[in-house]
Amino acid sequence: MREIMKWEIDAVAGGMNCIDPATFQRIQNKAITDAILFSFITTALVGSVAFGLTSSLVATGGVGLLVAPYAAGVGYFYSGTWNTFYA
């Protein structure tokens, strides 16, 4: 039996048009979880570097508040969950 190619699945399924809402919600929830984890890890790493450089909790918190939303966006959009559709 041969392996099915992604373009064959897209041709039959019509891309994302035939995904039921429950499946899409599970996929999106996984991407959101990945975003939160990536945001925590990135913020902790950048915050520890900021604390090491400044020895100030206020500066560390400020850097964390600046980095966290961008890290969450990167974690969401680059989640492996979306590879099903956009690989």
C-alpha cells in the first residue's frame, strides 16, 4: 500500500473547508497550549538573562511583560499543529 500525499488529502478534503468545528477547536486548543508553554519558557529564559545583567526585579518584570505577548504569538503560529494544513 502506498503512502498518501498531502496534496491528495487536500484535493479530496478541500483544505480546511470540511473540518468540523470540534476538530478545529481541538487543533486550536493545542496551538494555544503550545503558545502558553513557549511563552513561559521564553519569558523565563529572557528574564533570567535580564536579571543577570541588571540585578533588578523591576527590569526583569518589565522585560518579561514585553517579551511574553510576542513569544505567545510565535508559539501559536509556529505550533506543530498547523503542519497538518500548511506544511
